[in-house]
Amino acid sequence: MSGSAQLGAGDAVRRYDVFHTDCPARDVVDHVTSRWGIWVLISLRSNDLRFYELRESIQGISEKMLAQTLRALVQDELVWRTVEPTTPPQVTYGLTEFGKDISEPLVELFDRITGHLPPRATD
């Protein structure tokens, strides 16, 4: 078995060589698994949110980092963006079908992690 995800030239389905530095799939993986990409995808899992709602739901993220993360996820077609022409403009974000598909295992991962942590003490 080879260490590559690429099939031979005669195969009907062409796959990407994800271990190659020029593979476009690596960029998507980098965006999804970035420090903030995971949190954006999980935050949008249950609701479409406006920019400020996303910023409030993800503690510790700056406006700059949220904007950069959203820009990358929109470009990767994981997140959609809608601008309502109001003053100021209202920008809403949500998951595309691809984004929903990608975020599902992330939610499962966090469920497994939190399920293995000791119970939190109540305040």
C-alpha cells in the first residue's frame, strides 16, 4: 500500500495526493483545523449567525481573526455569507452542505473529548 491518496491515471475517480505540499486539499484541511476554524464550524452547526453573534459565541477570538477565518472558510465553500443592504450592513453566515458534512465529525470529536473529562465542579 502506498502512502499516497492519489489513484492511477486510468482510474475513473481522481483523488488528491494529500501528502504533497501543493495539494489544494491541504489548504482546506489547514483552514478547518486552524485554531479558530474548528470553533467557527461548530458554532454555525446549529444556527446561522451574524458576525457579532459569532464573535460573542467564540470567546477569545478577535474581530480580525474571525474575519480572516470566515474569509478562508467561505472561499473553501464550507461557509456561506449573505449581506443584507442595511445601514450598517447585516452579514449572516451559515454552513454549506459541505460545511455540515465536515463539521459533523468535529462535533463527535468534541463530544468524545468532553465525555472523558472529569465532571466540572459547580460554582
